[in-house]
Amino acid sequence: MALIAVSGSLYFQFGADLVPCQLCWFQRICMYPQVVLLGVAAVRRDLFTARLYAVPLAVVGLGLSIYHYLLERFPGQIHLNCGVGQPDCAVTPFDIYGFVSIPFMALAAFLLILTLLFFARDASGEWEPGPEAG
């Protein structure tokens, strides 16, 4: 999921020529390392380490995505001034079905990563590794 989200954000920036706003950059900071973290954890079959490092990043990214999505839906709020020539965080570059925007897609990706990490089991079928897994 993290790889799909990163690919989508790179497509929007370089393929669709959408300049990311400041909150989009913060969300990327939380999503991009997860490709490596979760990829290495999957290869090593290390669920404990994946949860240890990926969950805090996903929680912070989820909070940022919720805040960004609320800024788009209710633009009268006080929000970050992104500077001259930078895109406004409260402006929606596109809106599919009346609710799907870039922050909504990031929100869904972070939520799916968190859900999958919480419900994942290790190779032995256990929810959490025991002390002998060390």
C-alpha cells in the first residue's frame, strides 16, 4: 500500500504537474520511509519491527491527512501560509465523487496500513512475538 501511495504522489507531481502544498510534503515525509521499512520487514518477516517503526509514522501521517482533508472541506479555517508562489493547502486540485481528493487518498492509505499492521500475524500465527523471538 505504501508503494502504491508513493507512486501515486510521484505521478501527481511529475506526471500531472501538480505542485504539492506544505501539508502534502509532511504527509510524504510519513509515507515515503514506509516503503523501505515495510519492504525490509516483509523480506525479513519481522512484524514486530514493522509495527515498532511504521505505526508511529502512519499515525502522524493519518493525523496530518485528516487535518488537510478538513482544511479542504471547510476552507474558512485558519491554516498554514505556504508562502508566495506555493499552492494553498485549502485548495482542492481535483475532487472525485465529491469527496475523494489527494488528502483523502493519503488518509485511506495510512488507515489501511495501520489496519493491516494491527491485524497482521507473524509466521507462527501469533499476534505478537514472545520474548524468545528476540
